[in-house]
Amino acid sequence: MKSLLWKAIINGYANNHHILIALQSQKDGAIHEYASVPGYRLPTASIVKVAILAQLLHNTSGNLNSYQQELARKMIQNSDNNAADILVDRYLGGTSNMQAIYSALGMTQTTPGQGNHWARTLTTATDQLKLLNEIFSNPHSSYLNDQSREYIKSLMSSVSADQRWGISAGSSQYYLKNGWSAFSAPWTWYVNSIGFIPQGDNGYSIAVLTDNNLPMSVGVNIIESIARSSKNYI
């Protein structure tokens, strides 16, 4: 049902987009997914910042110093790229070392960005659910402790006002991280959004990735249409 609904929404836009959608119910763990081209992967842009923080918290057992906390806050709440650069380079040893978190969480379709470009990490929506599940739905895992999970949640629930778009559409409460990048001419945008909607007993993780958006607002509109429609079918 969800895939048919999503396909109907996507068909309302130009057919030159690759769109990846995945949703996981917190109640029963059921995963619903759709890919306009099966097996296709897209660059993460800034949604990878959640993985950056998760790996840092894993490495430190959730004990960040004040400088790391300030960088983490800027990276998640404001999507600050300089903060992400410092955390990746100084504390994770470079983008390639992020393979550690992808391997630990079974994110087999996610590959670190080449040349230390964390924004060019390739992934799928379904792989992003594995990361979100670690934060929001898997309290017995050994990768993140409770302190770390609560810290990530606190930042994802308080992103800056100009970034409260995407999978949050239609929801009054949400945990959110968006990503948007145009890497080269003709400057079409990758627009992505991941997070969790705590809808009472019907909470769910959701990830939506899109490309070939011109202008960027096209991708935002696609994601928000999918987000609103998904709320009623959990």
C-alpha cells in the first residue's frame, strides 16, 4: 500500500529523479521501502552527520568534552560543515575510517566518500534505517549506550528553524537531519531527509533521498509530500 502511494506521489514529478524511500515501524519492526531504480545509491550530503556523531559517541562511550559537544551541536542543529570537517578529520581519522560504523551496523550499501569528502558518501534509504534504528529503536545494542542515544535525540529534536523541513512535514514532534548539496554543473540538487516520528505507539523511522532537483525546493516538496502521506499508513 505504501509503495503504491509513494509511487503515485512520485509520478506527479518529472521522471528524471532517483528517489529512495524507506520506513520502519517502531511497533512491529516492519520495513517498507521503495526505489525508483532498485539498487541505486545516492550521496548522503549532510545526513551523514548523524553517522559522524554516532561514531564519535561510540568511540568515546558517550563522553564528549566541551569542545566536541559544541562542534556536535553546530553540526546537527545548524548543519555546520566546518564542525563536521573537524570532527571527522581530528577525531575520526578521516572519512574513510567511517567504514567502521557502517560495518558495525551492517550498512552494506553505504560507502565512505572518496577523497575525504564525507558529503559524497553513497548510501540507500534502507541502509539509513539501520542507523536510525540504532538511535531510536534498539536500546539493547552495544554500539550506542543510552546516554549517547539521548544526546543524539536532543540535537535532532532541536535543529535550527530554517532546517525544519523534510520528513518532519505534518508532524508536531520529530527528530530530524536534512542534507542538500549540488556538487557540480548543472547544479541540480541532492536533497535528503532522515529521522524519526514519535507518533505515540505508532512511531516510525523514515529516510527519503532524492536527486536531480532544480531548484532545491523541488526535492523538499517531494520529501514533504511523501512524509505527509506516510503518517496515515503506519
